[in-house]
Amino acid sequence: MNPFENFKVEVPDSDLAALKQRLENTRWPTESPDPEWISGVPVAYLRELVDYWVTSYDWRKWEERLNAFPQFTAKIDGENVHFMHIRSQEDDAMPLVLIHGWPSTSAEFLDLIDPLVNPTRHGRDRSEAFHLVIPTLPGFGFSGPVSQAGWDGTRMAHAIAELMHRLEYQRYGVQGGDWGEYVGRELALAYPERIVGLHLNTLYTVRLPSEIPADLAPHERAIFEWRASAVPSRGYAELQSTRPQTIAFAVADSPAGQLAWIIEKFKEWTDNSGEPDEAVNIDHLLTNVTIYWLTNTGGSSGRIYYETNKSSGWPATAKSPRYKIFDRVLVPTGVANFPAENSRSIRRFAAETYNVVHWSEMTRGGHFPAMEAAGDLVADIRTFFSGLNSSSV
């Protein structure tokens, strides 16, 4: 019996018409008296973006792009798991799992696929090819809302391990950021014999002010000070860690509200000088938001915060400012440290919880490098995995 079902993105015209109607009928709040972005998304900015979404954005173009890659679903631990599975023509290519976070979907990785799967098309050696598995986390996007409680980051890691087992990959690499870091590290802790290497573009090394060493180098102190300035933006995590069902009503009923909830993160976490569309392709961003809307997973995706907070106290909230004290990952770990990453880390602290064998200080990009600096991320993934012992695959 085939353990997988073929999947194709086929959104009815009626769903797109309903989205357009809701956007056109948006009830707008009054503009904030604060300077732009200080207290949230400016009304004028979102009005302009909603107008673009209605009049210029072409979902069918992106739907076609998504359907250019083989997609499947599997029932794992009682839930639906959507994934892309793109095999390289190089039979001996390394299997690699790409794990997204919030507020992302598997569509985040579209610009990475061909360079990683077909390196010779991009002037690279065939030895740098990967077989890609790109799951959509349960509760997100095309996996759909979860029906059970308890889907924290650890349970998602076990689901991905089961998916890779069914695909008959015995050894594979893992790449991730945001929740992809958490799920990836849980995979590495639970299944170290299966994971060739773990490549991360976010790495949380949070410490309380009382725990900051006195011997910080100037660049290390600058990172701590920069991170401290971003603390007010954690309100979204506080809400999703404690009351995800409440925000679900707003993002399920208003596509403009869903857009605002997501685009604020692209403003705060990307390498931009004023507005998020300076850092990412606006159509790519709207594709990500449209997937959340069409699948009604704006609310359910936030449950990963709630469930993981219940099970491990992570992510930190105002009442529990310390992050989970992690076990140390022994799997070889590589880090691409992007300059505008909201959790930009410091190598000596990262080494306390990871077996760091590769570290790159990137020159541009932030929290969504697959959308901001795809070429740089691809290059670092290649460098890291090429440096590992190929006989271990």
C-alpha cells in the first residue's frame, strides 16, 4: 500500500473571489497617532498592500510554480502532513530536510530548490546535489489545522523522522530556522544516528542580563544590546503561547488582519531600512500569506507556541523569561548568522548547546534568508555539508 497521497494545489475560483471580496470590504481601523510602525502596522501601508493584493498579485502564477514540484501528503500520528519531495538526478545525492518556521510555509524555500537539487545547472559540481524533502509542519499551510492537542515542536520532530523513515532515507541532513531550529535540534537529539549534520540560520542563545559575562568582546556586547531593543516585539509570542485561539478568530475572518499579523514580522525581522518589501519579493510574501488564508491555518499555526510552552516552557514569556535549558546537540552543526536576524547569536554561547563545526557571519539578510538571500543561504548549506564526511551518508 502506498503510504503517500499525491497532492496538487488547486484552489477553486470561488475561494479566490471570496478572498478578493473580503479584501475589498475591509473595515479599516483609524491610523495610530504614533510614528510609523512604532505601535504596529501603519494603516496607509497596509491599504496600499491590500490594493496590490487585489489588483496585481497573481495567485495562479504561484500556484503553477508550486505545482512544478512533486507534492504529497501522509497521515502521521493522526494528522495530515504535506510535503514536497524533489529527488536530484544524482542518485548518490545527500537527502536534506528543509524545515520552515512561523510565519512561514514550505513555499518559503522555492528559490532554494533548483540550486540544491541541480547544482550543475548553476555552475557547481554534481557532488553538491541534494534530494530535498520539504515538509509543511502540522497545523500550517497545506498540512491543514491539527485536530489534536499536544503538537509541540518535539512531536513535530518525531513526525518528520517518521516521514523520512517511510521515504526510506536512513541518513540525512537537516536545515532550518525559527521553529525549524527547534524541530531540527529535537530531531538531532532524538535521532543522532540518522542526522548527518544540522544547518541552522537561527540559533537562540538567550541569557538574562545577570548572566551576561563581563568579558564580552565589543561585537558580542553589540549583539546583546541589539537583541534587547527587540524585546517589545515579543507580544505576538506571548499571545500565541497563551491564547492562540483568541487571535485565531481575527486571522480566520479577515485576510487584511492575517496580512498585518504576518507582515509586521517581515518588517521587524528582515534586512530592510524601512519597509519589508525592500527585503523580500512582495509577491513571494503574499504567496505565503495567501496560503495561510486559503488553508485557514493562521490560528492553528500559532498553536506550536502554546503547545511547546506547555510542554517545555519554550518560547520564553513575560512570566518565564528563561528559555528551556537544552541538552547539548552532538550532531555536527553549522550556523549561518545573518546580520538582521532577530535572534542573532554568539558562537561561544552556541557551542554550549551545539557541536558547532561551521560558523558563517553573513553580510546581508535576516530571519527569512530563503526569501531574502537565497543564493547566500544555498552557498552556506553547500559549504557546510561538503565539509562533512561523505562516507557517513
